[in-house]
Amino acid sequence: MPVVALLYAAAQVGAQSMQRYAAVPSSIVNILIGCIVVLVLIRSWLSARLREKEMKNHA
């Protein structure tokens, strides 16, 4: 978890810098972080389903 917290903080600081220097809305970073979280959750869900199917096939 500490690594995730550091990456999140770095993304937020980078977003603030981009907003200041390039006039890019910092909310874009929040959208990207949300997309990454959703993708990780989907991957975990699919992995669990595949393991479940393998268990049924071997039983």
C-alpha cells in the first residue's frame, strides 16, 4: 500500500504542475486514476473467475 500511496501522491503533484504550467485540468489525472482502478478490479475479477472454472474442471 505505501507504494500505491506514493504513486497516487506523485500523480496529484504532477497534475497540479500540469495545471499550473500547461493549463491542463488536474481532474484529468483523477479520471486516469479511476480508469486504472477499474481496470485492476476487472483483472482481479476475471482472474478469480478463471480460477473458479479451473477448479470446477479438475473436480
